Amino acid sequence: MTSDHIMPVTSVWLTCQTLARDQRRGRYVPQTSSHPGKMLPNLAAHAINSFTTPSDLVLDPMCGSGTTLVEAMHLGREAIGIDIEPRYADLAEANVDLAASQGAAGTAKVLTGDATALLDLVPASAVGRVGLVLTSPPYGRGTHGLVKATSTGVRKRDHLYGDRERGNLAYAGWSRLLDGFATILAASYELLRPGGSVVITCRPVRRQRDDLIDLPGELLAVAQSVGLVPVQRCAAMLAAVRDGQIIHRASMFGLMAVRRARTEGVPVHLIAHEDVLVLRRS
Ligand SMILES: C[S@@+](CC[C@H](N)C(=O)[O-])C[C@H]1O[C@@H](n2cnc3c(N)ncnc32)[C@H](O)[C@@H]1O
């Protein structure tokens, strides 16, 4: 990584003062919990509020459960979302329908497909009209998911992305993930209007105990390579801040992994924020 890819944090977004499940309650269908890598609704809403105005077009080329679309609709924006897994596209569609039934002022369209062929998927009318691309790539086959205690022990569920469709970046190695993401960003660039923004949320990934991958730095380099200009690097809190103290919201598995690593002498910390990279089409 060169010094071009290092940016200081410009602001901290208080996006987790309320628990994630309370942010979603009543606003998302209950099956949304089945998606293993959802964005915080408050994070999506803050990004959309900050970088678009009402009736702007917002795109999420890897929309998962549809958080970007739902928050865009409630803020009176138009949105397009794509996911390669049909079951997540169906989930996003169900969340879009719920937002519409609740009187959201905007509308959203969900497409199923491989976003590396973005320009073949979206309507031609979207070219040069997108005000904001808001997205988060999958990094790895899954996350901590949900935990249930049973008589035989603790079970995880909904922690893996499901289908290994060709092109599913959740199952790609690092270089294919970065190449695929570069292709998606290059097409997104074509869809953006001049001055339009790209917001990418991600975090460093620990693969082996002592092998920390700087995914935000890698994605920033990829975004710059397709011509996007970095304008801000922010931290979106995954923890609450109360009376000057950080109240963590880590899962039991997150806590256990940190404790185990520390017992083995690896000085890891609980993750309390997500990196937010903000770039612009010049
Ligand atoms: C981190 S998740 C996005 C979660 C979403 N922001 C939400 O709040 O639910 C990444 C998504 O990318 C999808 N995906 C992976 N490869 C893809 C591709 N080539 N084209 C489109 N979607 C893809 C996965 O199915 C997954 O749902």
C-alpha cells in the first residue's frame, strides 16, 4: 500500500446508539435476520442523508437484505439494488414491499444477477443519473450469525452466505474479490452523475490469528484505480457511546475470539467501528 491510500479519519458516525435489531424492528421483515452480513440501518440512512438529496437515485450493487434500498425509500430517494443470490434478492424485495406499505416516499427496484455485469443489468436510463453508490462487499463465506443454546450445546445459524453461484464474491479468494469489486466500481463510475458519491463500508479482516488484512486500504486502492477520488474516511460506530464510554455490542463469538486470542498472547481488540470510505466521481 502506498501513502496515497492512507487517509486520516474525518468524522465518527454514531450509528449504533440503538441496538441493530431495534433499528430493524418493524421496519424490516423478521426473515432479515437470516442475512449474515447486514449494514446498520442508521449507517445507511446517515450516508444517504449526507450525500444525496430527495429524489436522487441510490444504487447498491450488492444489496443483500436491502438496507440501502429501504433507508433510501424512507428518505424519499429512488433506489436500485442487485444481489447475486436469489434468496437475498427476494428478501430485499420483501423489505422494499414493507417500506412501501409503510408509506415510504421513495421507490426501489431489486434485480437478481452478478453485479460484475452491472451495465447489462440496470436500465439504460440509470446511466449518468446515480447520485450515490452505497455498498459493502462480502469478505469471506460468513460472519458470526445468530446463536441458539440447545441441550447439546450452543449452535450457530444464519452465519454463512448460501449459494455458490458462479461469480459470488463471498466465495472468492482475496484477489478475485478485489478484481470483482474493481469491475463493479468501474461500472458504477459510468452510472454516477458527475460529482456523484461512492460510499463503501468495510473493516479489517483477521484471517488467521495473527494475520490481519487491511481490507479498507485495499478497497480504497481499488476505488482509486477506477478513477474515483477519495474525499472522506469515516468511522461508523458498531458500539454505543454513553457518558464518554464505549458500550460494546459484540456478539458472544466476537468476545470469545478476542479472549482466546489474548490468552494465546495475540493482542487483539474488539471491533467497535466499521470503516466508511467516501469517494467521488470528479
Ligand atoms: C455484505 S453483503 C451486503 C449486505 C447488505 N448491505 C445488507 O445490509 O443486507 C454482500 C452481498 O453481496 C452479494 N454478492 C456477492 N457477490 C456478488 C456479485 N458478484 N454480484 C452481486 N451481489 C453479490 C452477496 O450475496 C451478499 O448478499
